[in-house]
Amino acid sequence: MAEHRGQFSVRAMCRCLSIQPSGFYAWLQAPLSKRAQEDRRQTELLQEAWVESGKVYGQRKLHDDLLEQGENVCLNRVARLTKLAGIKAQIGYKRRPSKYGGKPSIVVDNTLNRQFDVEAPDRVWVTDITYIRTQEGFAYLTVVIDLFSRRVVGWSMQNRQTTDVVLQALLMAVWRRKPKAKVLIHSDQGSQFTSMD
């Protein structure tokens, strides 16, 4: 209404919106209540703490941050303000399923079948990819472990989760260990492990 006062009369706008002109003039004198002003101030503090956390913190940790700053605020208020501001905790690092998801290209039987005791080195290697949060984004680490010695025999880290990060780790393991016989490689059969490469 305040923006359109030059085009329309206040009384006409109040009639259309079913409000009293006195209410509009009272709002002009004090547009935000003390509670609304406090909500705005604490929402700014919550947004600052959320950004400083790398946009990871949820309501509980943000509540703890505000208490450490000396703010008098309860968890329910933090929950209400974060919901209104669209602040959400990041839960896990997995991407949401996309329309391109589906079964792996090659499905292989679970040959290992949870038999983790191996009699000799370089018979069974297990491998997986893990996500590591850094200041510059995620880093993707692939590790190859020999089940006999439980030692890391190959690894690779890249800023993208591609087949190449898996191949580099496996090539390192082969180059370092030079196995004489066939090696069973056990993975979760994700797309990087079941690609044609």
C-alpha cells in the first residue's frame, strides 16, 4: 500500500483489502513489532552461522552457536526462524537420485560372500569411493585394500567422481603389488566400478 499511495487513495486500498486506515497509519509509524525486529536480527545471525559452517549445520548446532554468542533463544524459535529463512542442514553427501539412475551396467554375483579372512596376499582386494569435504568442495577418494594384510595397496583422489578415479587406484595397486595370479576385486558395483573401462 505504501508503494501505491501515489496512484490510489489510502481509503480505497484499505476498502479493497478489508483493513482499517488507522491500522495502515499505525504500521507506517512502526512497521515492525519488537518481536519481528528481533526475529530479523536473529535470522541474520543464523544465516551467518550457517554460511560459516559451510551450509552444513542444522537447527541444533545453529542453536548452540547462538547460545555461544550470548543470544537468549530457545530451540523452537531457531527451528521456526530457520524454516522461514529456508536454512536446512546437509544430511549425508549422496546426491539425490536422478532420472538417469538405474541398475549397474554389469551385475556380478557376490563371490566374496562376506568371507573376509584370506590365506595369502594379493588374492582379494576390496575397494570403494568415499567423499571428503574440503574448503574447495568435495574430493573423491578411491582406496584399494588387500584383505590379507589389511593394507592400502592403491589409492587415487580427484575432484570428480568418475571411472578414472577408480582406474587410477586399481592401476596403482597392480603396479605396486604386481600380483602373480588372478585377484578378486570386490566393490559395491557402483557405476564407476561397472563401467566398460
